[in-house]
Amino acid sequence: MHSRSSSRSAKGIDKLDFDDHRQPPSTTDGSDAGGLLRDDESLLSNVVDGVIQQDRRNMRRVLMKYLSFASAILSCLCAGSITAYSLYGPLFQSRLQFTQAQVNAVSIAAELAMYLPVPIFGYLCDRFSPRPLSAFAGLVFGLGYLLAALAYRSGPAARGGFPPAIMVISFVGVGMGTSCMYLSAVTTCAKNFGRGKHKGLALAMPIAAFGLSGMWQSQVGSRLLYERSPQRHGEVDVYRYFIFLAILLFVVGLIGSFALVVFNEEELIAEAVSELERSGLLEDSPFFQHSVLHDSSNGYGTIESSDTISNSAESDNADIASVTRKNRHSSNDARRKTWLLNNETRMFLLDHTMWLLAAGFFLVTGPGEAFINNLGTIINTLYPPPSAGPPSSNSPATHVSIVALTSTLARLLTGTLTDVLAPMAATTPIGNGDSKRFTCSRLVFLLSSTVLFSLGQLFLASGLVQSRPSSFPLVSALVGLGYGAIFSLTPIIVSVVWGVENFGTNWGILAITPAAGAALWGAIYAAVYDSAAEGNKNCYGAGCYASTFWGMAVCSWIAIAFWAVAWRKWIRKGIAV
């Protein structure tokens, strides 16, 4: 022992001198080196496998997101069947012997059912999911059009057919189905893509598809599902057309009930809460102070553990604690989401600029809806007896297609151009990095579109179309361009100013206004028309509509003034619109 110690002291202190019982390092390091190499390879393999699995999950999520987007486009491409109302509305008058007021009552019932429940539908869409809303849309669409088909086939009420009230009830279902299918699709797109670089296009595409739906469905009705006659091309076969729509829309609603999925909604909620916290708006919130959002004592949904638990029960208690933690975490997430969305709804309703935006939307969309619903009777006023009626080049189906095409073009253009030209928030990396980029506010596009919309109304109000019926396509094109752009830009502005977390509710609240506008202007148009008809079923000449469209044009100019005031307030608040 002494000799070994002496020999070590000659060489210096070795680390093993601190423990004589320690085994000296092996002189053959091949086995240890191999073990380390295997450990490194195993670690690297685990890292690579984890990366591959994560990439697969991300790819699957991206694929499912775009499949959801495709389903939203399909839903909107079919949901706007009510916009083809002017295709068969005149046949209610001639075949079922409805008065113009009764024809308008059917369309107004559909408009009210389409817009009035939208805040409720939006609330359900935000709090739960778009999928149940799509299933409900398919159900009420199918039942509504089936009942309408049976009511039409029964004939006039004077000959034992269904009373006009049955047709009104059936179109209540059609209106509700329209809003549910449209809202579930647009909300899905807004939440999945609303914070991305192309938010305008992501919203404009389903909205544009909604505008196209009336065009292609009216063409199917007039060119495929028409009454066969050896003498001439007959009118649309309304019974077969309604059965076709009932089956189609039921199937599309069923598809959406599986495919319309919102991804990463938890991240949207968390980001919105962080923004509210930074703004200082959470300091006075009892919910926030109750530490559901930020629990500093036990963490997020944790439970206290006891040091006295026996070793044999630790495994079972750990499992119970894990389940309890997950349940509390899920419960707190749900409470946090509900609190955030309710708070954002309150802030939305208390914002004065929202009411300015809604007032302008009311003044513009009502006239637009009334024009589209009464296209058939407006065109018929241009061809008094003894003429045989409008030619196929100037038929209601043609003008439904013109409005749909121009509306779609306007929606796609405004969505794309605003993505490229609209100013960006200074807090975003893109907004900070490109200060010299040419910008054009979304409000410039909105106000310009409203001017185009009013020009179409002025052209009708002036009576110029009465002497030149062939110029009516210009009116349809101007109204379609303006109406489409307004309906595309308004929800985009809502998502930019108030965010996408509560988009379904916010947009639903704003979308009530077209119902009131459509009811008001539909009633005004019917009153003016019936008064000029002087007791006859049909009316001819500019007196049937001129005063109505003068009023519509004035409302468009008032809407421009409201939106200009709101724009000025947003600029003062530093909101990049």
C-alpha cells in the first residue's frame, strides 16, 4: 500500500486517489466508445423521428385546412339559391295568381329569415363549431324547397291549391338555410386564414362563390329544367327546379357537417387574450383576477400533491392527477374562450364606428336586395303590350347571370387588390419593413364601389332604360359590381378592425341590417308598382319604379357619408384599414 502510494506521488495526484475502492478506467476503450456511439445514434434517431412525425402532422393539418377551405367554397357555391328568385318570381304571379305584394312577401320572408337570426347563428358558430350549423342548413334547405315544390305543384289557391302562406313558410326555411350555410363557410375561412397574408382573398373567394351560385343555378333552371314545348323554349319548370335544389343543398350541408373544421383556434384565443392584457383592459376584469387566465398559485389547472401518499399508491394518484389536470385545463380553456368572446361582443357593440358601418350597410344592401329580387318584374315593365315580352338576351335569367358574374368579379378583385394595396398594421413585420410601399385603404374601394352602385340606380330612376331596353345589362352590371364589392369588403373590414376570434358573431350582428333594408325597399317597390298598375296585375312604364330608385340612389350617397366618418375615426385610432 505504501509503495503504491509512493509511486503515485511521484507522478502527481490522480483522481482515483480520492476513492481507493473505485475501479480504474478500462484500458480497452472500444466497448465504451461503442456504447457512446450507440447512445448518440439512438438520440439522433429519436430526434429525426420526432421531426418527421412533426412534419407529417403539419402536412396533415395543412392538407385538412385546405380541404376545409374547398368544402367552404362548395357550400358558398350552392348556398345562394335565393338570388335566383327573379327567375321564378314572375311565375308565382302568372301561374299561382299571386299579387305583386304576395310575390314580394315570399322574398321578404326569405330575406328576414336569412338575416334576422344571423347573430344567433354566428354566436353558435363561434362558441361551438361551423359543422353543426352546416348540418342544420342542409336540413332546412331540403325541407323548405320540398314544401315549396309541393305548394307550386298544387296550383292557385282559388282552384284548391295551397294558400300563399305555405310558400311564405317554405321560404323561411330557405332563408335560414342560406344564412347558416354561408356563415358556417365564411367563418371557417376567416378563422383559418384571417391572420395570414392573404386574408382578403381567403374571404373574397367564398363570398364570390356565393355570388356565383345564383348564376349557375338560374342557368340550370332555364336551360335544363325547363318546360318542354314543341313551339318554343318554355319557362323554368319550377317544381323540378325546387326538387333539384332540395336534394343538392341537403347533400352539400351534410358534407360541410364533416369537412368545415377550424384549426388552431386555441392560438387565436390566446393571442387575443395577450392583446387585451397588453392594452390594460383585463385589469378590472373579475374573471381575469380570479386567475383563470393566469393562475400563479398552482399553475394552469394543477392540483396539490401530498407528501404522505404511500409509494404503492403514487402511480394511481399520478394517473388521477393527470386526468384531473386535463379536465381542469379543458374547462378553463372553455371558460376563457367564452369570457373572451363575450367581452369582444360587448366591445363591438359599444364601438361607435360599428354603428356607422352598419348604418351604411343597411342603406346600401336593402336597395341591392330589392333590385335582385324584383329583376323579373322590372324587366317586364320595359315591354308593354302588344310586345311578346323580353327576348332571351334580356330575360330575367340573363340578368341574374350578369349580376352574379359582375358581383363575383368585383369580390375577387377587391379581395385580391386589398391584400396587395391595403395598409398594414405597424406592429406586423411586413408593415414595419416596407414603409415606402404604395398603399390604398379598403375604404377607398368601398366608397368607389358605392358610387358605381348608385350610378346603376340613377340610370333606372332617370327613365333612360325605358326607351332603350337593350341598355338594361349596363344597369345590372353596375349594380352587380357595386353590390359584390360592398359585400366582399364589409366582412374584410370587420375582420381587420375587430379581429377574427369573434368574427361569426360580429359579422352576424352586422348582417341583420340587409334584412331590414330588403323588407323596407321591397315593400316600397311593391307599393309604387301596385299604385302605378291601377288595379291591374301587371304594370308597364317608368312610373312603376322610377321614384323607388331615386330614393335608393339618395340612400347610397348617405351611406358614403357615414363610412367616410367611420374611416376618419379609424385613422385617428391608428387602425390600418
